[in-house]
Amino acid sequence: SQQGEEDPQALSIQEGENATMNCSYKTSINNLQWYRQNSGRGLVHLILIRSNEREKHSGRLRVTLDTSKKSSSLLITASRAADTASYFCATGTSQGGSEKLVFGKGTKLTVNP
Amino acid sequence: NADVMQNPRHLVRRRGQEARLRCSPMKGHSHVYWYRQLPEEGLKFMVYLQKENIIDESGMPKERFSAEFPKEGPSILRIQQVVRGDSAAYFCASSPTTATYGYTFGSGTRLTVV
């Protein structure tokens, strides 16, 4: 079953602007991760934030996690055309007796040059 | 993600045929996960395997789908008697531990059923 729900479903911005994507989830988590997928390609891991962390940075990426609201946000600063891709949040959960990643439906980001 | 090898990259099958998708995990990884992605959708968990064991198959359809990860060789996802609705991208990920960090994904197999 889907766990994360990203918002918005699609986002179009100009190069240089910031892009913010949100993710909400339903059950308790061990960690939350963000992935990027270019059209027709595999997934690339961007960043992981553990359930006891509130904020994490990696280059132009900033991730926040609010476990009380069961939500996370991914901020990409100073966006570039090359950032055009779909972005997925994935929650690391213990479900059905095993740990696994459960993905949301993604946000399709278009950065216009 | 060349370290997790999936083949073939593209597979076309007629309705009723069998599809076999292969996944060679990253060296040193003994945990394999299969996901299915429909067009414009996220990835849906199918099955989690360790060598010679199915740990969690809660996402696998009850019929026609099976998976294995033998002691030697790649993990195989098998779909018997394919139907049009099986058309999707199938991704494999591997991990060195049971934890959900450290996943490495393959480039996927795109199955088209005609």
C-alpha cells in the first residue's frame, strides 16, 4: 500500500528559483528518504533523514521532518534545468514483519531555463 | 546504477507468454527487493528476498507471479501468462543489511505486453 503522498503532483518553476515538495505519511517510520528519477531511468538516492532528526542538508538540498505531523519537505535551492525529474519520498518502515521502503506517487518537477 | 544489474532493459511479451526478469545485486549485498512502477505512479513493493528465502511477499499478486533468489546466480522475478495490465517498469534494489538505508536500485526492466 502507498504510504507517502507527495504534494504537489506537478511543479513548474524557472531556473534559479527554489522548489519545495512535501510528503505526508501515515504510520510510524524508521527513516524517510528522497529519491530522484529522470524520465525512463532508475532511482537515485538523494538524502535520508532518520526519525529522530528534524533537518538535514546536502548541497542544494534541505530536508525537514516533522514526525508529529507525519510530514516531510524537500527544498531544492537555486534550481537548474538539470533538476527536472520526478521526486519521490520513501518511508523506511517495519511492516508485515520486515523492514522495507514504501514509496509515494511522486512530484514531477520541471525547471524551465 | 550499474552496480545492481537488471536484464533485460526492455522486454516485449505477447499475452499468455512468460516473462523472466533478472537482478544481480551489488557485490556484498544479500538482500533483494522488487518493486513495480506503473506509468506516472510511484514504486510499489512486491517482494523481499534473501539468499534462498522469501522474507516478505506481501506485495506480490497471488497468482502468476513468483520470485526467487537462489544460492548461486541472480534473483528472478517470473510472471506467467502475462496480461496487458502487467506492462510496467520493474525495479530491483539490493542492500547489505535488513535496514532500509543503503538501498541501491537497478535501472529497471520495462515490460510491455502486446
